[in-house]
Amino acid sequence: MLTLKLISEETERVIRGLQKKHFNGAREAIENVLAVDKHRRETQQALDANLSEAKKMAAQIGMLMKQGKKEEAENIKATVAEMKETNKQLEAEKSKTEDELTTLLCQIPNIPYDEVPEGAAAEDNHVVKSNLRECVEGDTVGNWTTNPEVAEAKLPHWELAKKYNLIDFDLGVKITGAGFPVYIGKGARLQRALINFFLDEARKSGYTEIMPPTVVNAASGYGTGQLPDKEGQMYHCEIDDLYLIPTAEVPVTNIYRDVILDEKDLPIKNCAYTECFRREAGSYGKDVRGLNRLHEFSKVEIVRIDKPEHSKESHREMLEHVEGLLKKLELPYRILLLCGGDQSFTSSICYDFEVYSEAQKRWLEVSSVSNFDNYQANRLKCRFRNAETKKTELCHTLNGSALALPRIVAALLENNQTENGIRIPKALIPYTGFDMID
């Protein structure tokens, strides 16, 4: 959440940032926070003054009793007793105000960096890079194709999955429901190959592998901002009050909740493979067919904890890492800088990676790489001790998909189909143990 220091010292910048993010009632929300915080501070001041006065009066009572001034001492005792009751009320009011302030702050999203473009929705995002060749006239995609001999007759991945017995969507419906596919034979081996490939590449880039739980408590969901904002999109185990994770970002980042790190240990670089679970409530239509949108899927996540002055460099390195994966997989991709209105609740800046599906003639998002500045860290109370000043400061947190498997699999199947089967990219062959799916 935003810090009170930022809100109070740079009020207008915060309001402008929230407006760029298309947060309704930005000024009213910030003014409300400032008013509640003022009341909190006034209550604290009154309480501190009363406690100080009561302490002085308590000292007077002892002196008066020694001097034999019992009646005067008893009068002061009565006054102190009244002050204690007042202090109880002030304590209760302070606690109530603090809870109200926390609730208000949790409802306010992070503000975007200055370089984030204006815009309300996905169509306003900026394409900053693509490995597609020069577009031909009348062609919005370009003339990139892995297999020109079958470019006119490409099958979508759900048909390829059935043709080569790779994924059984109907069996998943039988066992669980829609959005829970069953991977079979080479389809399952391809999944495992991608997971191992992504983890090995992350290790080569200096990330320490973590194997976290796939269920978390409410405090963890709150720490990274999934709660209370996105509880409707998470699977909730009500009896135990636990949540199935939507991404490894949640458990891995929460390793550092309520932790004070040494500056010399930053940046911390972790990666994790987990299953991810998302209700995807309200998702319907052709865009959710096959692997395009699932309730359960595999993903490798990279997470960094860094100091403020280095976090932008960390973000750049993470973007290069994800781009390197897509290059090695030989996939057509593009990188988008998300506009203010299309950013997540918690991010300061976010780049999406999309791969092109030749069979579906559309772009498929496969990764989001975000810098959250100190927004998550403030909720997590994740801090580091400055080596020079010895004071504690809030860390910056970053994360990115490296990568999410379903749409990568969809693109690999669709873009690499040939008359003889589906070609496996060279980088994956050591992991699959086969070079063709036929």
C-alpha cells in the first residue's frame, strides 16, 4: 500500500498517479486518508499528553502521602482514575482509527511511474519491441512464420492436441470441470520439459530455486495485494481459511514478510515452479478455448527483493531474461508497456510479453514482469538495513512469469506444426528427449 509519508508529502502527485490508473474518486480517497490520519495523530497526541500528565500526578501522590497530606493525595488519585478512563477511550478511538486508516489504504492502488503511458484499456498499451519482420501491406501481423509450407492450413492447438493425443480436455471436465486439462504422453513430457528448461535457465541467471506451498493464509494474500482486492478470483478453503495460490509470487514474496534484510544481501533472486489456481470468474467465449484460459496451470515465477536505487536495473534484467526464453523457444513475440488503466492494482510499471498464435491469428499473453516499488513491501513490512545510515528502509519487490506454460504450449504446437508432425525447438530437445511430435 502507499505510504502515509508519500501521500502527505506528495499529495498532488499521488492523485495524478491514481487518475492515470483510472482510479475513480482519487482525490476524495486521498483526502479521506489524510483526514483520518489527522484524527489518528490528534488522538495519539491527546493520549500521550494524558499519559505524561498522569505520570507526573502519580509522582505527586507519593510525595503528598509522605507529607501527611492524605486528602490532597486522594483528590489527585481520583483525578488520575478519571484520566485512566479517558485514556481507555482514547486508546479505543486510536485503535479504531488505525483500523479505518489501514482499510482505506488497502483500497487505494499503487501509482504508476512517470514513464507509464496514459490510457484506459489494453488497446492503449504501447508495443515497445517485436521480433516480427517488417509488416506487409494489409497484414497486421507481419510475414513471420516458422513453417511457410503449412501457413495456409494451420490447426489450432486444441485440434492438434486431439490429433496427437497430447491433451484431453473432456477428461479434465469429467475429473474436475472445465479449465482443468489432462496432459497425456508427449503432452505431459512437453510440460515437464518446459518446467525444467525454465528452472534451469533461471538458475543460470542467478536465481535460487524455491519449492513453496501452493496454499497460503490470508496474511500472505494480504501481503502481496491479492487480498482484499482479488479474493473473488482465488479458490478459498473456507474451513481452514486458506487460499490456493494464483501465482508463486504470493508464497515466495511472503518469505520476506516482517523481515529486516541486510543491504549487502540485495538483490535477492528467487524462482519457483508451482501449479497456479484462478477462478477466472466471468471468462467466457472463444478467447478461453483450449489452453487460452485455465483454472489450473503450471508456471515458473521469478521474484526479486531489491533496494530502491537498483530496482529499475533489476526490472530491466528480468525483462531480458524473459525475452531470452522466448528467443530460445523460437517463438514470435512482442513486448508491451502497459498503460495506466491496464496495469494491475499493485504495480508501478508492467511489461507484458505476448506470443503470436498463427492458427488463431491472435496474440497470447505469456508473461507480465512488474516492479511494485515499495507498495507490496509496505504491506509486507519487508525492509532492509542501510549499511551507511544503519536505518531501516522499505525494499522494492518485483516479479515476472518466466514463463506460464499453457499459452507457450499452445504457440509451440500451432507455430511448429509441419506436414510430418510438430517440431520441437532445439533448446527443448535435451529436455523432451524427442525432436518431433508425430
